[in-house]
Amino acid sequence: MDPATPYCGPAPGPATLMIAWNLDPTLLAILALAGGVGFAALRQVPGRRGAFGLGMGALVLAFVSPLCALTVALFSARAVHHLVLIGLAAPALALAFPMRRVPLKAAWASLAAALLAWHIPAIYTAAWDSALIYWLMQGALLIPAWAFWSAVFTRSDAVLAPFSHAALIAGLAGLMGFLGAVLTFAPRPLYPEHLAGTDAFGLSLLGDQQLSGLIMWIPGMLPFALMAALTLLKGWRQVQREGTV
């Protein structure tokens, strides 16, 4: 691929979006191999196979479907892409194939650092210009998110574990809200790479960036806040069962 062209290809317009699938043979082969091996490994556990199917479907949505190309046109689509990875693919894969003995706080810190790094304009440009850096940055999101959700979903006998999990999930929601606020209220565009794409969709660069901020702020932040609340409720019920209150 031309190094000047982002990994997902040239920015599509509204008329060509639905045919802008990423048919990179290497990617398709890796996904097919991973899917075959994963489903075979889980043939005796249908519940986890369902979670694995959801996770693989989310990866196809992120990297094969027209959403991949749309991230080249619109920065707001990049926000959706990140939410698909960390809020859908990663937890589904964690349910199917949980990572063992994960240091929860380290996974959280790595995920938070990756999210922040994606929004630094110089790093964003580097990922735009290099397929290698693009995939390193995608891995920097997906792998720590997979590890983080694995640790959150792992059953623990520690009475206070759900409370620490809830605090870290809430911290993730807070980070989403912070990034959303920065993108929404920034006085100027930060990602000029999307100029041609936003024009095609009738948006300004700044308007697209503000839309991205709203996506991070509302649909991005709220599911994590809800998960934190549910985890906190689980912890409270566990405390009550233990008779410690």
C-alpha cells in the first residue's frame, strides 16, 4: 500500500461508503484463522463461543466493514471505532478467552495511556502515515482493554474487589468524558488529515471533531458509567451476603 494512503484506504464519500470494504488478504486470513481456532477451542462451551463470535464480529466491523474506511473520512468515525474495540470487542473476547493473572491497575493504565496517545496529533499523524504504527496503536488499545476486562470479569473471593473494579471502570468513563470535553471545546481543528473527508460529508473539520467529542462524551462515557454502577451494586450485595455490614 502507498505509504501516503492510510491503512483503511482513501476516504470514501457518501456514495461509495457502502462498498468501501477492507479486503486486505492478510487481515482476512488472520481473522479467518483466529476465528477457526477460537471456535474449535470452545466447541464444548457454547456460552463462551457466543461471546467469541460477538468479539470476532466486532473486529470485522472495526477493520473489514466500511467503518474502517469511514475512519479515514471522519474523525468522529474514529471515535466510534475505538468504542467498538474497547467497549465491545475487548469485553467479548475477555469473556471467551480471559487473560489469566492480569494486573488490573497496569492494564487500566496501559489502556488509558493508549487512549490518550491516540488523541495526540503527532502520534495520530504517525498512525495515519504508517500501517505499522497504525496496527501498533490498535494493538495498544485492544490488548490492554482485553486484559482489563479479563481482570474485571474474573471471579474474586476478595470482598472489596468489585469496589476497586467499579472505581477503575468509572475512571475509564471519566477519561472518556475528559477526552470528549477536550474535543468538543477545542477552539481549532487538531486533525487536518480529515479535511477532504469532512468536506465530502458536508462537515467542517471542527464540526467533525466536535461530533467526535460528543460521541466520546455521551455514548462513549455512559456505558462504562453504567458498568461501574452495576459492578458497585454487585459488590454491595456481596458485602451483604458476607454479613460484614
